[in-house]
Amino acid sequence: MTNTFSPVRIPNGNDSFLTKSNRWALIMAIAFPYNAISAMHSGLLLLVLSSFGILNCFNVGLPRIRTLWFFLGAILLTTIFSFYSEYPSYIIISHANHLWQYSVLLIGLTALMQYNDPINDFLRSKVIIFIFGIGSLISCIVSYSKNGYFTEYTPNLIFFLIAMFIGPRGRSLRTTFIGTMFLCFIILSPRSSPTLTVTFLIILSFFSIHDTIIKILSLSIIFVPIYIYLDLDISQLNTLSIIDFNSYIRADFIRGAMFTLKDNLLTGVGFGPAYRPINFSYLSDHPLLNQVSEMQRVSNHHSIFDVAYRLGIPATIPLIYEIFIAPRLSGNDSSLKFLMISLALGLSVNAWFENQAQLPLMALISATIISSRNRQSKTLI
């Protein structure tokens, strides 16, 4: 399989200080080993780096994120109305926090990518790939030392894997690297999602898959789990508890939350109400299903569902459309196809929206997909 990379744009002496700053801010945003510092500090660091893009908006205008402005507006309105509710402000802020971070990061990072292409530009540079590789190594070491196993992907590792799996490397080197990484993820990670993600990358590195299939697959990853959770009857749920207890608990999460959401499909429940109602007939006596504090704090472990739960279905549609439907994935661009599938996994059962540690990766992938579409149309507002 061949992969087409556009010519790299190399800064020259005539580049402005802001242009160079934007470029290195984006490189650092991808390469930095965020799990080496606290989740709060990693969020602050990425906000600082993305601020270079926000400053650049004064020169070149806002990035074109189209109907996502409606999504961001829904976050603003929901936050305002929620503060007039009976819920304490600290709970409202805790529920709205990640969506607000995502909004700011999306604007800033997309602005940074207006003239810096992290796929077709950065991954042609051996120096930048080396920087991503060092960041990936640090991230893996930190993850293993903290947890005793590999947990989730980081931005540096995702882009480094794309460079090694899909980039213009020799087939023998790529095959050796693929085999090594696949064995590492199987051995070092007790979770299925990292291994599943790298499996998709292996497939895309050898086979060209039509973009429509990628979009259908991504949407299926998002919506099929919700359908299955809501469609299972009592006996099937009991069987699921034996096969996979985590999936069983998540099914109860979604069933309980849907009990509340069905009366608020247009506007959502807002920020403040618990993720699940306490007065629902759950099948398990798990603390996450019977303790108010835990139900207020722990999400339903499906990011798209939780966005609809808070903001309503109409506000969730632009997010899904702009990232999983509207992008034009060229036939040979396996990189964007892999990023779309990775984001679908992250926003589905991996619940990246509610995980502070995964916000940098989610924002960077979203911005890469959106900016790629803008680059094809070459339009700004």
C-alpha cells in the first residue's frame, strides 16, 4: 500500500517569530509526555501551547470549525442556565470543566494547524519523528512505572506510530516494528482498547480502505454499544455480568441515564444533575450505582452519550458530523483514517471526555481532522 505525503513546509529566515512559535508550540503539544506530570498541569500546559494559536487568530482570523460553533454555543448556554439551577456551583463546574477545556483547545489547536500540518509536514521530518519517539518512550516508561502496565495512548505515541506504520519507511523495517509493537501491547496492557487500536493501524498500513467504510465503522463504534446496552433484556444482562463485568456495569450506567435523558432529549439535563438517577432499578449493587457521591462524580463511560446527556441530542449532532461525517479522507491517506477510528474508540467506551489525562489526545486528534478538511478547502472565516 502506498501513502501520499504532501511536500513539507520548512520554516526559513523570513518566517515571522509568531509563525515559528506556532510551529514549535504544536510540535511540543504533540511530543510532550503529559503523563509525566499531573493531569491538571498537563491540561494547563496544553492550554498555554494552544494560546499561541488563539493569538494567531488576530492575524489570520478564526479557524473554520463550521457547525461546531453551535456545539460550543450549546456548552455556553447550558453552563449559564445551569448556574440558575439548585445545584452547587462547584458541581456544575466539575461537570462542565472538560467540555470547556475541549472548546478552548479545539479553537487554539485548529488555529495552530492552519499553516502547520502535523501529518504531511511533521512526519516527513526525521528530527521531529525522533522528538516524538523520545516523548513516546518517556510516556511508556512513566505509564508502566505508575501502573505496572500500559494504559492508554498519548499524543506523542499516536503520531510516532503513524510515522512508523504508515510513513515512507522500508517494508522490512515497518514489518519488524509492527510485530514488535503488537507483541508489546499484548504483553504490557491488560486492556483490549490499546491492542485493538494498534490492530486497526496494522490493517491500514497494509490495506487501502475506502473512506465511507472508515466512517461507517467509526459511527458503529460509537452507537452500537449504546444500542446493545439498551436492547439487552434482564437475562442477557445477567449473562453479560459473567462474561464481562465492566460491560455489564456500563450497560446499567446507560440504562439508568437513559431513564432521565428520555424526558430531556432536546436540551439535555444540563450541568449539576448526577450522571445517573438514584431512583432506578439497577441490577447491581455496585457503589457507582447506589452512592449519590459516586453517581455525581463518575460518568457513564461513553463520551458521546454523556455529551447528549448534558447538552441534548441536537447539540451533539454537530460534534459527530464535523469529525466523523464531513471530513474528506483521500484514498491513500491512512493517517487520518486511523485518527478517526482512534477518536471513535476514545469517545465511545473509553470515555475520553471525562478523563482529564486523555483530553490532550482528544483535542489534538479532533483539531487534526478538522484542519485537514479546512486545508483541502483552503478557506477560513
